[in-house]
Amino acid sequence: MKYFIYARKSTDDEDRQVLSIEAQLKELREYAKRENLFVYKEVVEAKTAKKPGRVLFNQVLVEIEKGHAEGILAWHPDRLARNSIDGGKIIYLVDQHVIRDLRFPTYRFDDSAQGKFMLSIAFGQSKYYIDALSENIRRGIRLKLSKGIWPQWAPVGYINERKTRSIVIDRGKAPFIKRVFELYSTGNHTLEDIRVKINALGLAGRLNKPLSMSQYQTMLKNPLYYGVFRYNGEVYEGIHEPIITKKLFDRCQEVMRLRGKHHAPKVDRFVLRGLMRCGECGRMITAELQKCHVYYHCTKRLTNCNQKYVREEELAAQISKFIQKVSLSDEWTKRIIEELERERNTSLHSSLSQQQNLETNVKEIDDKVSKLIDVYLAGTITLEEYQQKKSDFINEKKKLQESTRDFAAGSCSWFEPAKDLVTTLNSAEYAVREGNLGLQREFLEKIGSNLILKERRLVFSTEGTFRRLIETAPFTSWRTRLQPIRTASEIHVKIVLEPIKYTPLYQKIAQKIEELYLLGMSLRAISRSLKVNRRTVIRALKVKNRL
């Protein structure tokens, strides 16, 4: 009688359950030698028996039906079948005497009514085992999801912690992951550029293999890196430590959404084109090259305009003169930034109430999620509506938590823009010194608006750009004054910081004014009650960010 040796493992991963196959083959060969069984062929398969459709197993049955062999030698009945279809087919072939014998080192089979009954029980136990195991795994996954634990293999940048059954940051790879998001968020790097640069630094995936471009794209789309993950279409708030912020993740998604096929940027020889409008007709100012010189002029589209050409060198001289009037030296930049930092430390006390409001909003969102679950269980909304609404709540909560951390870290919304303004004004001096017209244009767009070219003179306004920043900055001990002058001959932009007299007294009055305002009193009633003018009341409320 000829036998097939059939050995099987449950996964097709070459690195898992390797010893299982070796152990089976060793035991089966020794058993065949000990029982003097003739082995026709050895078949090794790496596929689960939970569902029918194993190719090699079906080939074994076909060859037995053709008469090439009469029996099967396996380690245990669960190696042959863990589902009712394959188990029933084996018992049917035994009934038809197609399979004349089944041998197992760990199980005794007799071709009798009782033997086939016991074999069917063994197949049933195998199916029960796999079903119970699946249910236990699903229950464990549900428990992990409820706790905010990622239930699968950790992505690149994280490692699986065996003790806590969660994921923790891989300190060696996390800096590379953050760098990938930072590079892509600029919009200046393609996925191929990032792959080449980061792989060269030593970042590798599982089995120490370099990451492909598709893996980088999947990484950039994975919200798990900012603390939220999606599983089976539902969003969960993770308890793992995020590598990036949600703001950085959102910037990357925006870049990915807007990016189509990559085209190399064209170098425009006309640097100032598209920057100005004609002061006579309002049309755009264009440029052209004549006799090795660049000239700027009105497009004169569908109109008669009498404005003349102006050379680029003349415009560049005007722009340089304008920029020099608002530039700051290194010494003044250092002094102003130091004063801004002192003001930030002073304003931290007023941010405590805002931080408490953010924490209250986070708790409200938790309550909304709990109520949303009750509404879904009651059948009021569909599963899709529940998942979409929960995703919105989780993302909103994540933004609030990041804002709360910003307040806890002592950051102020006005400080960074004010610091950027000062450093920008400081960089103006270097832009003029280097003679780079492109940098001067960028600086001009930051500080000015409504740029008009008339009578070969450049006119623009700086009021809108500076006033928004000055009015929102909560200077508690400094008065700000902005003096913009719209003229072609000269531009004066002064940000003057002057100490206010009697600061402690003023702050005490401001505190009282805020208390009365929160009680619902009008501005006129407050001024009468404290015997101060309305201007003082309005100024105090602006300092307290109430107006």
C-alpha cells in the first residue's frame, strides 16, 4: 500500500512555524520506517485548513482517486481538515474505499463504523478549536480597541511591547519618520526623493529591508503616527505616544491632495512680473526683454493707458530703498526678541483660563462619543453615520488636546508671528546686501499689499499687514503705535514699544473691569462705576482678550 506524507502549517510566511514542518516530517518518516510503510510522495503545504480550497491537499485527493496511492500519513487529523467540507470529503472517500487507510502517530484510526465516527469527532474538535480560537482573538482585539491599543503588528517607527501588549516608539527609527513628514510637508520633495534620502540614512522596515516608495506613501497616509488609528472603518484614539502632530499630518495630506504629476519648476527671468498693477488703468504689470534689458509695463488689455516702460534696475533700486526703511539691525532684533519673550512669560497667567476651557471641551467631546454609541445601539443612526461622526469627534478632540499641550508648554498664539515679523525685518538687510531680487520680492509680499506702479514709481501700503499683528498681540506693559504713510516718495513703518506708566495700577483696574464685564455690565456702566473713561475700559478688555 502506498502512502502520501502530508505536512501542513497554518501560515505562508517562510519565517514562521518553520520548526513545525521539520518536526512533522521527522516524526512521520520515523513512523513510516518503523511501521514498514511505503511512502509514495511527501507533500508540504503552508495554508490554513479553516477554509476549503487548499491546492496541494486537493491534488493529493485527486491522485488517490486515480489510484496512485491508497493512504495518507499525517501527524494528526487536524492537519488534514479544520472545516466540515474537507472533513466530510475524507470520510466519504473512506466510505467508498478510495482511501483505504489513514495513519497518524498521535491518533489511531480503524476503517469501521466506530472508527469513522471517532474520526468525524476528531474533525469536529479541530473545527471547534479553530472557531474558539478565532472568537478569543476577536474578543482580545475588541478589548485592545476599547483601550486604544493598536491590535496588529507595529508599523515602522514603533515596536511591539510584549509585556503590555501595546506599541511603543522605536527611538532609533522615530526621528527618521518625523523627518519624512517634515520633508514632504514642504511640498519640495517627491516620494522618490524622500525614499533615496531616508534610505541612505539607514531607515529599514521589517527584516531590515529598505522601504519602497509605496511604503513611504502608506506611511504618510497613516494617522497612527499622530495618535489616532483606523480599524475596520472605525477611528480610535490611541494611547501610544505620537511621533508627529496632527498639524504636520494635515499639511502632508494637503500636499498629497494638491500634488499631481511632478513638474520641474520653471525659472522665470522676469522676477517682478505678476507683482504690481498699473496705477492708471488697474491692469497687471507684465515684462519683456529688449536689448538685453528687462522692461516692465502695463498690459493695456482692452484699454488705452499712457503709462511708460520702466527698467528692472530702476524698480530694484526703489524696492531696495523701501526695504532699507523697515529693516532691523542685528542688535535691535536681539533686543526686541528679548522683550517679546518677557511679554510672553507675563501673558502665561492669562492663558490658564483658556487652557481650562480647552480641557472642558475635551470632556464634552468624550460625553458626545458616549452618547453617540447609545444612539447607534438604539438604531437611530446607521453604522456609516456612526463611524463618520465618531471620526469627526476624535479628530476634533485631537486638535483640542494639541492646543492644550501648547498652552501647557507656555506658547502664545501671538508670540511666534511677532517673532517671525522681527526676524523677517532683520532678514531684509541681508536681502538688500546680497542683491537677490527674488528674496526682495518675497520680503515685499510679506510686508506690503496693493502694489501699484504709476509714473515709473512703486507705491504700496503696509497698514493691513502690520496692524493685524499689533492689535492682536496682548502687550500688557507696552503701548504699540503703528504709523504707516502711503506715498511714493517715502515709506515710514514704525513699531514703537513704549512703557505704560503706573502699570500695576492699570492691571488692577483691568482686572476689575474684566470682572464687571463678565457679570454682564455694559461699557458705559463700567466706566461710570469705576469713574474712568470708555477708552480705558475698551483698552483693558482688549488686553484681557475680551474684545
